[in-house]
Amino acid sequence: MFANILALRPQGADWLFSAKTFAAAVLALFIALAFDLDRPVWAMATVYIVAHPLSGILASKALYRVIGTIIGAVAAIVMVPNLVNAPVLLSLALALWVGGCLYLSRLDRTPKSYLFMLAGYTAAIVGFPCVTDPGIIFDTAVARVQEISLGIICATLVSHIIFPRHVGPVIAARINGWMGDVAELAKLSFDAGSDPEKLHQDRTRIAADIGELHGLSVHLGYEKSRFSGRTRQLQALQSAIAALLPVLYAVHDRVKALVDHSGALPDDLRAILDDIAIHMTTGHYDGSAVQELHARIAKYGAVFSNATEWDGLLQLNLCNRMHRLLDFYSDCCRLWDGLRVGDVPAEVVDRWRDSAQGRALHRDYGVAFRSGLTAVIATLLVCGFWIVTAWPAGSTAAMMAAVGASIMSFLDNPVPALKGFIRYTAMAIVVVIIYSLAILPAIDGFPLLVMAFAPYFLLLGVLMTSPQTYGFALAMLVNVVMILNVDTSYSSDFATLLDGGIASLAGFAVAAVVTAFVRSVTVDDSIRRLVMSNWRDISAIARGTVSLPRMVMVRRLLDRQGLILPRLALAPDHRDTLMRAMPEVSIAASIYDLRRFKELADRRIASKLDGVLRNMARHFDNRRHDFFALPDPLIVEEVDNVLRDVVAISHSPLRGKLLIPLIALRRALSRTGAPKLDRPAEKALVPDLPPLMGETA
């Protein structure tokens, strides 16, 4: 940690953020002291808890913190007076409340997750200290809400009035960069000789950026930038950009396949690709240019509508993907152009509405359940010790166990972060002792108190601006504020102070131990869970048990890819796993199309397609049990068998509808060689084959 602190090079904006946050904290403390609130330090600590350099993010956190605090306080008011005479039952009720709220928080990937988490551990913070005197529960709950609200109001006002930094301009700069990155990726994708490593890096960077856009756009409704209230439109843009990635992957794959098969691209095709690349560098929607490109692609592709050779089929599929690429990119441009001028085409937003909503995002119910269970067990263990020993500081330990099990639950393995928090809490106790015994006794008046706090809080506030030092700074600030417990008059009870510090450490320690046994998963296991979730969904698509629209499911598969990306830095052995994710998106989309169009085929082809789909489902089911299964050529033979039958169909719309996904599936299954289409179709593989295992990407 100290290496990270020494390596930090704060900018002027970082010092400004620290100064603004300290000013808001001092203002909240002054008002709380002036009105003689019960625990003025809660107002001051809240400012640092919700602090963020971007005003929109601060405001959204603040709003949901207030709502969550109110809900948690009401829950404590309901539970404590009614169950105070049954300590075990009360402990169980509060623990289940904390765990249930944390479960809901882990399933929600919007700012509302903060609401659920706060509702959970606020009930513990309000409820446990009132167990010995339940008559004060209402006053304590009201005071808690007042102090939290005061801190939030001060932080929000200072952030929005003094040199505000909005989310909107940050998003605008990122999107402009991403549109340029997409154009560069298109140029590389149109070249069969492009460096595979460069292509992979560009795809992964754009996928990571898409996840970042989601994280930023959800806060736009809480500020007054020009994009305020445009969250839905930005999420539609996010989905459209995400949809470009598998299409660009498919275009590059077909271009490379054509070059490998024929030696070079036809001149006319090369010219079309070059003109598409030039068009995508503009970053703006040009309807006439798009229509002209569509017309050229359609004219070129018409030659291959009755193709029976692999070369012609590849070009037919490539033309389809170029049409799709232009459509998706046009939607990206229309959305972004509309956002900049404040007039977004409603029909474009509606087109991407489903894939921009919450059901297109990954949710891990197993991890959410274990997170909630961890909070329940940790809270009950501390409560049990408190009941048996009648420890005076037991309420503090129980509170901290609930808080500790909650605040780091978003991490794959929260234990290292909890250990760090315990270390930083111990260090904060040392700082508290210095302030309490050496500095505060000499303070006379609020101005001197501010001057005494300023050096420490301003320096630590700067450390909050870096992800590498944020946890350290927050722990050192909030713990010092809470344990020091500044009030209208100075008092120093060293024994009580030390007992409270030990209780805080004990609560976090129990949370860390329980988390290690119940909740923690390695980064390796987390990546495996995400990959296997994709395989489970692909299997369900093949079986026809998925009710989600095609683009929603594709968006969900890509969302998991975005979740894998940040974990790869800690698990580089899974790099190949991520590279397989894009072909699997193509497989999922092809299976969707085959299921939809097979109903239009004759009984013989439909029966063979049923066999393909059934065996694909079995294949991905088996992969979930054998993560490193070897390739199996049987599925490729099945697809080739169906391809021969479909190629033999006379020219009809059905022929094209079936050929497009079959060609895409064939390329996703096997990158080498070409199917033999010049001999009679063989009998379809029967569905009672042994379970298939293999690498399908």
C-alpha cells in the first residue's frame, strides 16, 4: 500500500476534490454540532462515504443511501421493540434482514444495489446499540436518518455548486474515443493479414469500455449536464456498440477464410470493404452513403444467391454480415448524433430497448446467496458471543460484522480487502489516540478543530481519488471520525475508546473468517463460472427453453465477456478462454436462427436440424462438466450433412435463411478446411450418440 501511496502523483483536480470533500465534511459537522444532534460524526463520516469526483455519481449514491437508511431504520424500529426479550430471535431476525438485503444488492447492477445494502446494515447499526434500551430505538433511528441526510445534503451541495464535474462530458469524451476505436477495429477486421494479437486487444478494450459506459450512464439522471435524463438512449447506444463486436469478428473470420481458400479477395469485394472502412471513420450518420453501400453489397451478393461451392457460400455469408455491420453502425451514429443535439430517434432506441435492459445483464444467484449467507452467519456468531459473555462493546462488534460482510461483497475474494480494512482500522486507532490525548485537549473552538483536522483529512482525501489507495484512505478517514466521536464538548475515556476499537476489529475479523469459508472464490473460479454460465445459456438456446429475444441473449453473453476482462489480469492462463467467447456468441446467434427457420424446412431437413441442435445442447452440457474437453469432429460432420441438403434446395428465401446461420456455425465450429458439398447428403447422425465433448470455438 505504501508503494502505491508513494507512486501517486496527484493532479490539481485531485486536490480540489479533497478540499471540496473536507469543506462539505466540516460543514456537516458544524451544522450537526450547532443543532446538538446525537452523533454529529455520522454526518461527517457520511460525506466521505458518498464522496466521488463526479457529481452525478455522488448524487445517485446519496439518494439511494438516504432511502436505504430510512428503510433500514424502519426495519430496526419494527424488530427491536417486538423481539428485545428474545435475544436469540432478535439476533436471527436482524441477521436474516442483513443477509436478505445483501442478496438483493448483489443481484442488482444499478445504483439501486446501494439502497439494498444500506437497508441491510443500517438496521444493524440502529438496532444493536438499542438492545439494552429499546425505548430509545425511535429517537436513535430518527437521529441516524437526520445525520446521514445532513451529510448527504452537504456533500451534494458542495459537489454541485463548487466547480462541479459532471458525468456527461466524461461520457461524451469516452464515446468519441470508442467510435474511433470501432472504426480502427473495422479497418483491421477487413484485412486477413491483421495481427491476431492486435485484433484481440482492440476487441477486449472496446468490450471493457462498453461495461464502463453502463456504469457511468446509470448516474446521468442525477445531474444537470446536457445528457441528463438520457440514460435509456445511452444504454441503447451501449447495446448497439456491443452488437458490433461479434459482427466485426464474423467479417474478419469470413475475409480470412476467403483468402485462405482462394488466395485473395475479389477486387469488387475489396473495394466495398475499403469504402465501408472509410465510411466508418466519419463517426456520423450519412443516410445516402449507407444506402449506396447497401445497394453495392446487395448487387455483389446476388451473384452468390445460388452458390453451391464453399467460396461462393462464404461470400454470401460475408455480404449478409456487411449488411448487418452497416445497420448496427448506422444505429450507433444515429444514436450518438441524436444525443449530441438532444433529438434521439425513438425508433432506433426502441430497436435496442430489450437488449439495453436489466435482463440482458448477467446475474449470479449462487454468489448472491453465499454473500447473504456470509452476512447471516457472521452476524449470528458475534451476537452469540455477545449474548453469552454480556460484552459491553458487543453491539459495536455485531454492527461491524454486518458492515464488514456487506461492503466488500462485490469482490470475488473479499478476504484480502477485509484484512486490509482491519489493518487500516488498527492504524486509525493509533491516529485516534494521538488526536484524543495530544491534540484535542488543547482545542478551544470549532475553527481550531478544523485547523487540527485539515492536514490529515486533506492528505487522505487526495488518496481517495486513486483506485489503488481508495480503500486505505476511506478506512483511515471514516474510522478516525467514528471512533474519535467528536461532540460539543471534549471528553476522553481511553478505556471506552479502546474497547470500541477492539470491538470494531473483532467484528471485521469475524466477517473476514466467515467470508473465507463461505463466500470467497478465486479469480480462476469466477472466470469459470462466467464461462459456464455462457455454456448453460447456449445449451438452453439449443433446447429451445430460452424465452429471451435473440439480441438480449447475445448482449448477455457479451456482458459476461466484459466481466471476464478485468479478471484476466489476475488469471492470465484464461486468456484463451476469453478469445473463445466471441465465437460462442456466433454459435448462440446461429442456433437461435436455426431454431426459428427450421419450422419452414421440410421434414427431412428439420429432423436433421433437430439432431444438430440436440447434440449441440448435449455438447455444451458436457463442457460444463469437463472444462478442458478436447475437440470432437462429430458436430462438424452433422452440420456439413445439413449444409449439403440445404445447398441442394432450389433458389428460395428459405435457402438463404438456412444457409446464413449454417455457414456461420460451420466457421465457428471449424476454422480449417471446407465442407464437401459436391456429394449426396448422408444419413443424418442419429440423436442417441454418446455424449459429445469438445471445443466448439
